[in-house]
Amino acid sequence: MNVKMFCYRVLFYVLGLFVMAFGVTFAANSNLGMSPVNSIPAVLSAITKVEMGTAVIIIFSLFIVAQTLILRREFRWINLTQLIFSTIFGFFVDFIDLIVNGFCLPTIYGRVVMMLISLVLIAIGVSAYVATNLINMPMEGMTLAITQKVKGKTFRQVKIVVDTATVLIALVLSLIFMATIQTNLGIEGYPTSLVFIGTIVSAVGVGAVMGPIQKIVVPPIRRVCFDSAEAASQK
């Protein structure tokens, strides 16, 4: 194994998480809703008042536990490194939230712009870490584990179900513990009971912008992280 290239892969993976964390923070500050994977941590943070990054680590750890229960003996212990990257991601979310300090563009239009920026940042971050071919993040790992056990279903089909389930769980938790739907607009003169509209937009939008962004982000990363034969095999 080329140690230098492996270090580059880890570096780009972590950089991808950093960019993703910016996307999560922008989505949170827009107050229009989170991506499906971060919807439960967002509600947990609102309920318990813990930092968003801490909530991410807690929920992502539960996703890893779910993988071990689903796969049992088929679970690969290397997947426990997901906890390391989840902790790094949680730290990034808290760090960036501290830097951004609640910044949000004024008016509903400004919030929509923040939401759109978050979609692009999340897509860039995901594209970067996926390009390294290292380890899945916990929710993708759990989705893959379910796909292995449910015959006749593709990863994409299972992911739709998992994303939907996480949003519903977040919605139920919000209604039970706060008697309201978390992530509303909160702007005078606008409705304050929008049901995770940003979450729905994110679920569709990230996938929509992922294609063109991957064509820009993935090739240069793979040229740096893999030798020419490996890079060609990744296409």
C-alpha cells in the first residue's frame, strides 16, 4: 500500500466531512429544515439542548450499533472506524457553528439562498469523501447493511426508505417532546408550521446536484489519491 496516497485519501475524506459540516450549519441556520441524516440529531439537540455536534455523534453511534445488530457475524470490525470519523464530523459541526455564530441572511429569500448553498456544500462534501473509497459514514453503512439482508432491493431503494423513516422519527420526536414541528420559518408574517420543507428539498436536491458536482470533484481527488491504474478502475 502506498502510504503517501493513503494519507491523501484520509486527508480528502476529512476535508469532505469539513465541507459537509459547513453545509449542515448553513441548513440549520436557514431554519428551513435539515438533510434526512441530520434531522434526528437536530431534533435531539433542540430537545436536550446539547450541542448539535454532540447530538450527531450520539445518533451516528446508534447507527453503528444498528449495523452490528443487523449484520451480526458479518459485521467487519474495521467499520468501527466510522465512530472516529463521526466524532470528527461532530467536532467540525460544533466548531463551524461557533464560527458562523448563528449567521443567516435576512428575509425568507435569504433563508432559501442559505438552504441552496447548504445543498451544494453537502454534495461537495459527500462527493469528496466517497471519492476516497475509504469507509462509509454510519447512516450509509446502516443502509448498506439493510441492503445486504433484504434480498431483491437495491441500495437506492433501501436508502429512500431509511431517509423517510429518519425524517418521520424526527417529526414524531419533535411533536412528542416539544408539541410542535421542529424547523419552522419563525419569521413574522410567514407560516410557522412547515413540515421539514428543507428536509424534503435536501433529500431531492442533494441527489440532483450530486451528478454534476461529482464530475468536477471526484476525478482530481482520485488522480491524487490513487495511481493511474487504480484511478481508471474507479471510474
